[in-house]
Amino acid sequence: GILATVAVVSMSGNLNKAKRDKTVIRMRQIKVALEEYNGRYAVYPPSLAVLTVGSAKSLESAGLYDGWEKPFSYSFPGSSSDPDQPYDLYSAGGAAGGATNTADVINVWALDKR
């Protein structure tokens, strides 16, 4: 009873950490691909899908999904007035229904601030 519950909770925590880690890795790969695209074309792409096709291909389409197998949210221009944050790139993480106003959200610009 209690031991099984503890094991399930522990495994669930480890699974969420693995999904978060996968999300962070993919998000960093996307960030590099976005910077390379910007370096080549002097603009950020209108969508992440552009990074998976043609001469701009630098990612596989599977890389556009977070650890929970949900597509990353991307927009250019971004919502920040900070010129060092020209686009929005985030994952809703494990938030129910993809809610974006929870602590589960993983924002590319917050990765190195932790």
C-alpha cells in the first residue's frame, strides 16, 4: 500500500524530470538553429517548421516537440521589448491542457537564469 504509493510518486517525479531534461535539450537545439537561421537570412523564421525543410533544414521534425510530445510554442516577433529576446519559445511542460500561466512552463530565456 504505502510503499507502492511512494514508489509510484518517486517514479512519476523521475519521469517528469526526464521529460523536462529532454525539453531543455531540444529547446537549446532549437535556439541554436534559430540563431543560425538568423545569421544566414538576417531574420528569424516565421515558424519552427521552416527549420525542418529545404536549405534551412537544421532540425528533424521530431525535435519540434517537447518531452511531453507537445509542440513547442514559438512566435516571432516575441512579446518582450528586450532586443536580446527577439522571439518567444516555450513549452507548457507538464501543465494540464497546455496552460501557459503555471510554474510548469519552460521558457527559453529563463533556462540560463536558474
